[in-house]
Amino acid sequence: MDREDWRLLAARHGQDGEEPRRCRDCRAYWPCDFRLRAEVELAAHLRPYPISSAT
């Protein structure tokens, strides 16, 4: 999946407006596994390489 696919998945699995504790797509407790995975993948695109602690 590319970055746009992950972005769409994260948007689809947002917080439900009527019941904020639930995902609006899969109805699992929010944030659901799909949303968390999408956020991890999007964060990896922002920082694809580990930050070195050596100075």
C-alpha cells in the first residue's frame, strides 16, 4: 500500500460522531487496529530511517 492508501484507511477508521468510543467503520473500540496500523505506516513515511543517538 502506498501513503495515500494508508491516509484513506486512517480517515475511514476515524472516531464515530455519535459514539466517540467506537470506530465509525468497523465499530471496534477507537482507536481500532486498522487506525493504529495506518498511523504507524504514515509515521514511517515521515521518518523512514531510525534516528541515530550518536553525536
